[in-house]
Amino acid sequence: MTTSAADKAAPLVALTDARMQFGAVRALDGVSLEIRAGECLGLVGHNGAGKSTLVNVVNAGLTPTGGSVSFPASGAPSARGAGVRSVFQELSLCPNLTVAENLKIAHEGLKGLRWRGAARAEIRESLDRVFPGHGIDADAEVDTLSIAQRQMVEIAIGFAPRGQAAQLVILDEPTSSLDGGIAQQLLTHVRRFCEAGGAVIFISHMLGEIFEVASRVIVMKDGKVVADRPAGEFTRKGLVDAMGHVAPEGTGAAAAERRIGVEVVRTPEGLTAREGEIVGLSGLAGHGQAEALARLYLDTASAWRRPGAARMVFVAGDRGRDGVLPLWSILRNVSVSILPEIARRGLLDRTREAAVAKDWKRRIGIRTDDVANPILSLSGGNQQKVLFARALASAAPVVVMDDPMRGVDVGTKQDVYAMIRAEAAKGRTFLWYSTETEEVRQCDRVFVFRDGAISAELTGADITEERILEASFEMQDAG
Amino acid sequence: MSALIARPWIWSWLAAALAFALTVSLTGGRGAGELAYAALSFGAFAAIVGMGQMLVITLGPGNVDLSIPATMTLAGTLALKAMGSDPGTAAMGLAIALAVGLGVGLANFALIYLLRLPPIIATLAASLIYQSLAIWSNRGLRIKPPEGLADFSTGRTLAVPNVAWVGLAIAVVVWVVLERSTWGRWLMATGQNMRAARLAGVPVQRVRFATYLAVAVLAGLTGYLLASFSGGAALNMGQEYLLMSIAVVVIGGSSIAGGYSNVPGVWGAALFMFLVVSMLNSYGAPAGLRLVLTGTIIIGIVIAASTRRVRT
């Protein structure tokens, strides 16, 4: 590839007023952005701020619903042709194949009988360049590698030439499973790569890394770019402030009217909840909140004992995996947790079951003309309402919620908040994991998780986005 | 009518009716009663074990009981040996057959749950042990069932074979349990998504345990009835029921992926499996062709029955 001085000035990728709409949700709300060769762009923002959507629009995983994406420097029509590579946080390697074979999957040019040797040499060279002294065998099957080694392989594949040099590499939380030394190797390589004329988009919640590696920082919030400046113009505190405005309205107000009773939940990691209390679990996604809740529930509800009166119910956030029973109607999905309560001598009272489902369809506003319709006929948000109804219909004193508002529209959210407060006033306890600050502010007490452990416990007026972020990011020097 | 066609069980009944009509048309209507009677008699055995297999398959992917033939043989052998053709021992024999079923179910689930073996491996391996126990206790003897029991199992009430009445009664019970009871809902929830069911408060291991017990008890009962019906236990008496029990579930319109079961369909499929063989026999199809046709017909029905299905 020949690059004249004039070409260098042209951006590798240019987004013009890019918009991405998922149903009613504006994941990307008019973003214009240019990335030039030699730049390392730090991208920060909360979960749900639109970072992943932006990245997916850049690498052509998503076609924007408005605006445009172009690759002026190369003139290529597609991200692939322009040398855009992505390394995602969720590992995308095939565990049953070797390291070299995984490179082959990403490298269409490797053909013929000798591809194995070529793949082996290429991945070895790339690993050596990014992570000197890595100790990974190119013939090792991926499932024999540790999580960190897998992440290293994934990164090495991202930077490998694969027939055409990488121009822009997108790294989404690349260091989340790497230890300090290895992460440092990666940062060094990123700097070297950018000095040599490559570009990188670096997404991280570790602000220290952002400052170490980024030449320019972009802050996203609610699908918009709210700040776009050279990295030198930001301070840590300024960056955190830019990520989230703190609107203190409503803080602690919910607690006033309610009586908080005796402690009803206590887990080994120190999570506690009292009668009538709404307890939040916060922090960055994937730091052990969902696991803590699932463990708590599974330890309480036996897979063997008949649940006479359930002590705890669970509202799933990952609907497909943890919640929806896909072959069933809305009615049966609502009633599954209260079957022992609506049965006499093991036989169901179907009139009562229908009445409960109809009542909840009205109360929580499930958009369907008949609860006998299949659950899969509903939109995601409405399926989520069904799961809410399932839990709230039971009389269980403790309700465990694993990020339960995904895809639920704003109006319903307000209704559900009110419902949760009303139920808590009756003495029910809620444990509520959420990635949204607005929801966390509904809570009386919040536990912030980092790396699978509780890093802070906040109550009342202390429940602010700033305090949660501080506790999430381990910023001893802040504040 | 369209609502009827949407029911997955209708296909096995249509197929059974068609096979019946084709067979009878060959003889110009003669022998229709005899054919129906034979289909009900032999179909009953397939239907009872089929319903057991259906419950297990409803538990979800990977769940199946391959020890049904060995359980039938062991239950039939031990029951008939204990009765020793003595009059008045029928109830004792039944108790033994059911106890064998309970024991087998317990052992199967212990292997599955405690040793975490896949059910296919666990039940297949355990069936070798059950079969060996049967061989060891049988030693080639063919003991006749007590006279009263033999008369019952080969007799009829209101022109319908007694074994078919038993099969019908069991079908009604299984249907009520599946469609109207807490336990049935739990079973179907478990089969759709075990993790989601667990998180919705379903005691999934308890459900699985009860299901593996149920299939083995039904197999024990079938072994007892079949041995009495055919004048004594034989070591190969369960053989054809391995494939049969699975085929009737699939043809009957239950979901092979679990979570959805269909009781009437199993009965229709059990009748069909007998009738299709008699039909091919009466048209003089050679053995090889008969198997090929049977296989082809089964595939056709499964495709027809596997329309989209959702329960209300």
C-alpha cells in the first residue's frame, strides 16, 4: 500500500451523523467522528452509553439506521477492505480448534494444502510481537488455554497481517482478563502500532490505561458523544464527571415512607438485606453481581424440595437463558412460580390461574389481546414484563432481580418502580442488580461490586453516580 | 377443522386409520374386527411403555430411557418366577413387577445424578445388568402365568381387550398429570429450559427423579402384562420395545427436544406401528421392503406432525 502525504490526512473511518435505533431505543444518536492514521482513540462511557453500538457501526457489524460510514483513506467500500479489525471482550475463539486454526478462520487468504504451516508461523510471529515471551503453543487447543492466554491469542489475531495489514484495530476491554505485566505489553504494542501509522480504538473502564495509551479521548453518554478532546486536556476527575451527570433528585426519598425491618438475607461475600428494603447491586457489568444473585437464589431454592411457599423469587435479565419458557403461552409463563399456591392436592385451579394472569396483564401492561398467546409473540420488553409479573404474583418475601429492565420502555419503568416501592412498603425485600444509575437510585442501599467482591456500600444521599463510579474504578486518588 | 389439523396427535391417528383401511380393503371388509382387536392388544403394550418414554423425553435434550426392554424382561421374569403358576398370586406378582420398576428407576437416576452420566449411557449400560439379572434368574425356564392372570391379560371386556383398558386408564392418568397438575407443568417447564425452570422455583431434580421412576415402573408393569399375555416371560420379550417406545413418542407428535408431550398421539402411534406392519404383511411385502417402507412412513409422519406448536 502506498500512502502519500495527502492520503495520510484523509481519515481511515469517517462517521457522519450516524444513528442507530433498536425499536424505541436510540443506541446511537447522531454521532460524527473521524479517526486518522496514527491516532489512538480512548472510548469511555457507562454500560449502555452506546460504545458497543458505535464500535459495531465502525466495523460494519451493524448498518446504521441513519447517517453514513465511509473509509476515505483506503476508499474501500467495506470495513474489512479498509483493514478494520475488532477484538471483543466476549471471547470469540473456537475452543475446540488450535490457536493456528483459529487464525485460519479469520484469514480467508490461507488456502491450499500448506495453510497449517503458514497459519502457525503467522500467529507465532504476531504473538511474539505483541506479547514477547508469551509461552503459547500455536498448536495448543484453545480450550486448554487460560482465559488470559485466550485473550492474548484473540488480540494477536487482531493485529496479525492476515494478507493485508491492519489499519484500525478496535480493542473492547482488552485488558479485563490480563494481569498487569501482560497488559503493559499490550499498551506498549498499541503505542508502537500507532506510531507506525496504525490506528486503535481502545475501550476500557480502567481510566489509567486510557490515559497511558490514548492520544484522544471520546466520552459517550446516552448514544451521544459528549466530549471529544486530546487526552492531555482531561483529568481523571474531569473524565468521570463527563461520563455521568449527577441528578440528585429522588435520592433517598423512597426510603422515608418505609419501615425497614430485620435482616433477612446475608451472603458470604457480605451482601445483606433487611425486611422491606430495596438493596441495589451496582458497579460495572460482569463484576460478579449477577453471579452473586444467582448463587444466593440457587442456595435458597432447593432443586429437590417442594416449594411450599417460596422464600425467594428471581427475575431474570438474560431472558433467553434464565427466564422465558419458549413453548408456552403468556399465561403459563406468568403462573409457573405460583403453581403450588393455585393447586389443590396437586391439581391446578385453572380459573384462578387465568384470573391471576389477566390481573397482571392489566397491572403491568403486557401488550397482548389474549394471555393465551405464545410468549414469543411479545416484544423483548413485554416478555420482560411477563417475568416481572411471574415474580411479583408470588408471595415470596424476597425478590431477586438480575438487571430486569433490559428493553423495558421508560413509562413502564416508572410503573414498575412504583410497584416495587409499594411492595417494599408491604414488607417485601428486593435485591436489585442494575447497570443503570437511574434504577440504582431507587434503592435504599447499594453495594458496588468490583472484581467479584464488594468494594463499597452506599446509603441514602451517598448513592450518586460519582460515588458508584469511584468505587467501580478503584480511584484512590480521586475525590 | 383447521384447529384439528393443528393438533400434532391427529397425524398418528390419521396414519393408523389409513393403514387400517388399506389392510381391510384388501379383504373386502372381512377380518376388520379381528384386526382392530389385535391392534388394540399389541398397541396397548407399546402405548404404555411409550407414555413412560414420552415423560422422559419431555425432560429435555439428552433424556431418554434405553433400559426399557431389559426392565420389561426382568420384571416379567421375576414376577412369573415368584408366582410359579400358583393361583391367587397375581397381586403379589404385580407388586414384584412394580418393585422391580422402582428399583430400576432408582438405579438409573442414581447413575445419572450422582455419577453425572449422560442418560443414554447410564440407562444403556445399566440395562446390560438388568438383562443379566433376568438371564441369571430365568435359566431358560418358561413358567406359565397363573390361570386367572393369563385369562385376564388375554381376555376382553365390552369387546375391548383388557390390556387396552389398562393402557387407556394409564393414558387418562398421565394426561391429567401432564395437563392439569403442578407436577406436569414442572415437567414441561424443566424440558423447555432447565435453568430457567430452576430459577422460576421448579424443583427440577425432584421432577427428573420422579420421571425416571415413572418410566421404569411403567416398563415393569408392561413386562408383567406382556409376560402374562404371551404365556410366560422370554429373555427377548422386550427387544422390539426399545425402538418402539421412542418411535411412538416421535410419531405421536411430542417434541423430541423436550418440553412438549402428547398423550393421545402416543396411543395413535402405537396402533399405527402395529397396523402398518400388518398392512405390509397382507400386501405380501418382503421383509426387507417392509422395513424400508416402515422407516419411510415414520419419517413422513414426523415431518407432517412437526408443525409449529404452542400450548395455551
